Amino acid sequence: MRKSFLLLLCVLFCGIGMLRSQTTKDAGLWASYTFEAKYKKKWKFSISPEVRFNNNINHFNRAMIDLGAEYKPYKTYFVEVSYRSSLRSQDDWRDVRERFQFGMGFRQEWNGFTFTYQPRYQIALQQIGNDGDADFETILRNKLSVKYDISKKTNVSTSFETFNNTEQGQNFNLENWRWKADLSHDLNKRNEISIGYMIQKSIYDSPQEMDFIVLVGYTNNINLSKKKAKEPKPEIVPPAGE
């Protein structure tokens, strides 16, 4: 418990430090459901629909769905690809966005902690201009996260992610950053719930915009690798007369 308390203190101080800036502010809510299927410990496939609200959670902003796959050839290394399609509602108009994302990750466990670093390259397949929406731009994302297992069923985590624009003429400019803290709990072997809080700052906008977002999620997972039942050994019957 002492380690989890120290981790939460670090998360709190990091969040407070990030708030010291002259920006416009907004509150939001992101709610997601994730279905995961694991295969032979190395493969993981997922489908994840999500809805987002902004303007102090009074306006429906976006609906989307993610399709993803992850392959883990080694215990500490994995590669991943994903596709996202999204419908955004903005005042009296709607637009469809699409993106493709691929990357790799390095994960190390130590004494109840899990450290993960994920560089990912994101390609915008369909967008209308450059409106500072880092989720749907051609961009390089770098994410560092730390998770701590409070118990076998409950864990806390925090992460920090940066977004650098890789489009021509952008000079690898930093456009956005995100800090996030989560609390997750396993209801059973197949179901998990999570609640979190995220702060993100868009450096592209003028004035710069900072969002404070509540995160809620539900995950359902299955294992496609069913263990084969052991066949009973044939009973040896001694020949008659013995």
C-alpha cells in the first residue's frame, strides 16, 4: 500500500504542475467498450467503440470505432497496428475521419510495477484541413506509462504522451500532450472496469486549449486458445489365463 500511495502522490503533483498555464479550458467525458480476443499468448485482437462529449459534457462530440491487432514475439517487446473510423459532430455540420496507426512497444515488469514505452506513427487517411485534432493527423506519438498492481484484481496507472507533427513543413513541431491516470478492477477473468482522468493540452490552437476529461471503460476478453483435453490412457487388459 505504501508504494501505491507514493505513486498516487506523484500522479497528483504531476497533474498540478501541468495546470500552470494561461489557456482556455473545457471538461469532457470519454466512454468506451473494448472486446479483446487473445490467441496463443502472442496475438491479441480488439474491437473498441467509443463516444466522446465536450463543452462541459453538454455536447456530443464524436463517435468512433477502433480495430486493432498486437503481436508479442518476446516477453518485453510487441508490435501493433490499428484502424480508426470516426464521425464528428460540430455545431451544424458533420464530418468523417479515418486514421491508420502502427508502432511498437517495450514492456518491463519489476516488483509489482510495469513500465511501458510506445512510439507510434499515425497516418491520417481522411481529414478536413489542419484543425489541431491530434487524433486524426499524420503524427508521431510517444507514450510512457507506469502501472502498479495494488492486488491481483486492482491496479493504478499513469501515462504521459506527446504528439509531434510529421507533415511537410511542420518541422516535427510538438502539437499536443496528454497526461492520464487510471484505476482498473477485474470483475472476473473476462470482465474489467476502469475509471480515469486525463488532461490534454493542444499547443496548436490559439489561445492554447486545455481539456479535463473523465474516462470510463469496460473491457470484455476471451482466450481463443483452448487447451486440449488430455486423452485417457488406454487400459491394458491382460490376456486370459494369466
